[in-house]
Amino acid sequence: MTSISRVVKGFQTELVAKGAAIVSGLIVMVLLARLLGPNKLGQLFYVLSILSIAHLLSNLGFPQSGARYVAEFLEENPSKVRLAIRVSLGYLLLSSLLVVLVLFLGSGVLESVLGESNIQKLLMVGAAYVFFRSLRYYIRRILQAFGAVPWASAMVVVTEVANLIFIFGLVSLGLGAIGAIAGYTLAYCLSFFLGAAVFYTQFYRSLPTDSSFDINLAGEILKYNFSLALTSGANAIEKETDTVLIGFFLGPSMVGFYALGKRIANRARAPAEALGFTLAPMYTEAKLSEGSTEAGHIYRQALVNILVLYVPAVVGLVLVARPVVKYIFGSEFLPAVPVIRLLALLTLFQSIGYITGNGLDYLGRAKDRAKIKGVSAVLNLILNLFLIPVWGIIGAAFATIVTNGIYNLTNVYFMHQETDFWRHGVIWACSKILLVTVVMAAPVYVLVPHIRGVFSLVLVIFIGIAIWIVGSFALSLITISDIRRVI
């Protein structure tokens, strides 16, 4: 059986990193909201959405493809690991430099086409943001394939701490949105160089050498990457075009309200992202060594644990969304409340997706995942084009929820085909989770109208968490041994 202790150790370190990401990210969001206001914040998020699309197009799945072959060769043919790294990194550098060049030289054209003034300089600085973000992502993925989750997690901590320092410093100096983008870029650059140094000294130098170039392996990586590239392109459409279309149709202030809700939802997915990042290479190892039963056992436990955490959290976020925005970000951001409430459901879908999608890539189902991702991305684009002009940011949120739900639930079905994880115990656990959620939500719903400031907001949140903990222990959804393993 695959060692649960390995899962827990990896999860511990990655969860600490993601915890740092949550804290740092929320602090950065609050600071930017307070320092820039809705219009300038909207312009910043508008440009960051464009840069995120460029990032997804620049890596084209090469980090995932390289990590998949590295993990496989470490088990079966270690002499091929160096070649897999060199080939996948070469592909990544080629695609990244091409995208960066187009972005830098075409920034003026993009400004004219999008109809948004004063973003050319932001896009030019953003070219470096895209390049270093892609390289950092590659190193994290390769470290993951080596099982070096603590080092990969350390890269997250470095990035988030550097984000907080650089962004706050540069924006406080009066550099505004361009200072924020420069801060993100410096943080990615620092994290990449530290991660690359660790990888080279701790892992790469000790690998067996194989000087021969295998054209078949290069072709296999490129062929496998084709499906990942489709998924990456579809991700670019589905994750960021809603923000770009809101800016095009409704203006930067609406982007600020929508992006605030979306970023809160994205930050809340951190524990699931940590668990998915830790587990993904283990699906391949478990299936190769002990078959689909062990892989299914790993996934089933992960799914139940994620639902225990996220179903009550989603309901809680819906209930406290208004006081959170009012007392943390400021009353001028209250139009973001309906979006936050809708996108709370996105948090649940994404949490399921993070423990499922990466594992499917390692299990060789990238092609099937790419197909459904392409369908959901096209559907998302169509829904946004129709709904944003009619319903505004609410329409964009609705489109995002529908398409993410279709995509991630289909991935769960693919995982069922690969691991046969579905058991009666999953349904029974879900019924207990729903019961705990209802018991938690009732008193929180009664208390929310009495919130008058930050102190009472925090108190109500802690009451909800306490009820959830007691209920989860009472129904054996959480045990003392679970807590000890994580701690």
C-alpha cells in the first residue's frame, strides 16, 4: 500500500505554503483595494487577466508533460530522466519566449483592440511577469515529480512573502498598477532562481547521465503535450476571458468588483490545491505497483476530506459575504457581494478539480480531460458573450459556475473509470457532511444581521467553525488521528 505518511508529510508542507499564500494574498488584495480603489484595481486585474492568458499559452502544458515523464522514468528508467527534463524545458523556453515577444511588441496593438487606455506600459512590464511565472511553474512541477514537495512548497512561501514586500513597497511609492505588476514579477523571478538552484544541486546533478538524444522521446513528450496544450488553451479561455470581456463591455470598475469575488474564491481553494499537488504523482505509482484499487482508495479518501472542508465553507462564505466586503475591503466594493456568493460554489468545484485533474494527467487521461475542457471553454465563452451584456458581472459568474461544474464533475467520472473509487461509503459520508453543514449554517444565519464590525464578524466566523468542528467529530468525519497526522 502507498504510505499514508508520505501523503500526509507532503500535504503538511504544501498546506503550510498554501496557508501562507492565503494570508499573503488576502493582505495584498486588501492593500490594493484600499490604495487603488475600484477603478484602478479593476484596471490592474484587467491586465493581470490578459497576462494570465499569456502565461497559460506560454507554458502550453510542457511543465505537466515533463513532470509526467520524469515521474514515470524515475520508477522505470532513471537514465532517461535528464533527457526528459532537457527536452521539456527546451520546449517551454521556446513557447515562452515566443509569447513574451508577441506580448511586448504587440502591447500597443492590444491596447487599441481592447479599447482600454493606459495599459500598454503595464503589458510591456507584464512580458517579464509571464516569462518568470512560466519558469517558476516548470520548476515546481519537476520538483513535484521528484517527490520533493517540501522544496516545491518552499517556492510558494518565497513567492507569497516576496509578493507582499515588493507589491506593498512599490505601490506605496506611488507606482500604482505598474508597481503591483513589477512586484509580482520580482517575486516570481526570486522564487524561480531559488527553486532552480535547489533542483540542480539536490537532484539534477545526482541523476545518471545519458548523452544520447532520443528523438522518439522528444516526439512522445510533444505528442502527449498536445492534449495538455489543448487543456491549457481551454483554461486560458475559461479562467480569464470572463474578466477581459467584462472590461470590454462594462469598464474597469466592474472588473474590480468581479475580480475581487473571483480572487477570494481562488484563494479559498488552497487546501485542495495543496492536497492535489501532493497526491498527483502517487496515483501513477500506486496504479503501477498495486493496481487501480489502491489508487481508488487514495482518491476516495481525498474526495471525502475535501467535501468535509469545502461544503460547509462554501455555505459559510455565502452567509458572511456582505459583512466581509463591507468591513474588510470597504463599502465601495459592496457591488461585489452577489458575485462572491455565486462564486463560492466555484470554490467547491475547483477543490474537487484540483484533487482530480492533476491525477488524471499522471494516469494518462490528459487527452480525455482536454476534450471536455475544450467543450466547457467554448461553452463558457458563448455564455459570457450572451450573458455579460444582459446580466453584467452576475452573468459572468453564472457562466463560470455552469462550465466549471460540467468540467470538474466529468473529471470525477474519468477518475471513477481509472480507479473505481466509487463506493457506498462516499454517499454515506456526503449525507453526514450535509447534516453538519445545516447545523452550522442555522446559527450563523441568525447571527449575521447582528454583525457591526470586524470583531463581531470574526466572532461569528469562529462560532461557525466551532460548530463545524464539533459536528464533524461527533459524526466521525474528523478524528483525533487525522488531526495528529496533519499536525
